[in-house]
Amino acid sequence: MVSSEQRRKQLARQKYERQLKRREAARRKARIRNISIALGLVIVLAAGGAYAASGGLNGDKKDDAEGPAEQPSAPPTSKAPDPCDKPAKGRPTAKKWKKEPAMKVDKSASYTMELSTTCGEIDIAMDPAKAPHTVNSFDFLAGEKFLDHTPCHRMTGPPQQLYVLQCGDPTGTGSGGPGYELPDENLKGAEYPAGTVAMANSGPDTGGSQFFLVYKDSELPPKYTPFGKVSASGMKVLKKIAKAGLTPMQAQGDGRPNATVVIDKATVRKS
């Protein structure tokens, strides 16, 4: 027969074993939870890193260029309705060139790049005297219909101190370009007030086809070739686009425009 003392010890041992099982189960749940949190963090950081690696006013660095990449969207900063029309039928070209086009631009003439967008007409007076390689390139790309049907894939705004709309990538990811790179131009004393049009890049002398339009005075280091100025009517279109807000990708105030901004057709005219 089991004595009362033996019975007491048996019950105490069983209680201890139950406690050990509960503790092990709790530790197992904690490990699973921590692994899930860590995995989620890795995914978030990977998404943010991919965007960061392609962020900035960068772009056109071949296929691994720095420019916004497709990532899951955060809630938009504005609920304003889309002020733009549907894009015209057609797709961006997949053309690429190994070398910068031969210089044919007339440095003494005036050139205007007309962007017929889903949101309205944006005319840009380009300066071939100060940025001949850049103007010559856009004259060439427009003639090749390279910019036709391309989206403006990125916009920045509050709380950032940068107010730009970035365009010129046929892939819409921030990593596309024409295949060649352009030298930096007109950087000495470069400033970026509202209306400025300048080249995006991935470092010195890496401009391609991506450019940004400044819709409000912005402070930037003089590293981005300023080559043109938006017309007064074009500024109204830019402000309409900006008013619709943006969907953040990596950080607040940095992402994709809520407006459906697509360049249906780009034309360069000499006068």
C-alpha cells in the first residue's frame, strides 16, 4: 500500500512535470512568435530596401538602376479624386542603344519638349547652350517615340523638403533607361526652384532618360543636370497632379502619384 508520504511526493512530482510542460509550451510559442516577427521584419526591410536601393532622384543605371521599384502600397496621403484621363492606347518601346546619339543639336537655337500627358499639356523650354548633350538626347528619344506611353512613376512631397514629379522610365519602376549614359552638365551653381526640369541619375555622369519636374521650390545638392523650365500652363498641370497626393512606398511623402500621370506623346520642336 502507498503511504501518505509517498502519495504526497507522487502528486508533487506530477505537479512539477505539468509545470515543466506548460513552461516548455510557453517557450515554444514564444519562439514561433519571435520567428514570425523576425520573418515579417525581414520582408518589410527587404521591400523597403528594394525601394531605397532604387530611390532618391536616381535612375537610368541600366537594369539595376536606382529608382522606385514596385512594392506593396501604404495608405495614400490624399483621398483627392484622380484628376487625369485614361492613358492613350499603346505601350512604351523596349528600344535601347549602346551609345549616346551623335550630337546634332543647334546650341544657338531654342528647343521645346511638349509632353502630352493624361493630366494635360506640359511644355518644357530646354537650354541647349548649357546642356547640349541632354537636350540632344531628348530630341533623339522623342523622335524615336521612346517617351510615348511612359508613366511618371514617382512623386515626393510633405513632410519631405523635396517637391518633384519623376518621369522618363518606360518600365515604370525607376530602373529603366535608353541603354546609354549622359555626362553631367550645367551643375555649377545649380538650383532647383519651382519649374526646373533636371536629370535623375545614379551618380556622376549616369543620366539617361529619367528626369524630374519641380513643382515647388526644392533644396538639392548641385548634382542633377538642370536643362529646362516648365511653362506657366505646365505648372498648373503639375500643381493639379501634386494636389491629388501620393501613395507612400518607403517613407511618408515619397512614393507614387495618386494621379494617373502618363506621357501619351513627347515631341521636341526647334525654333
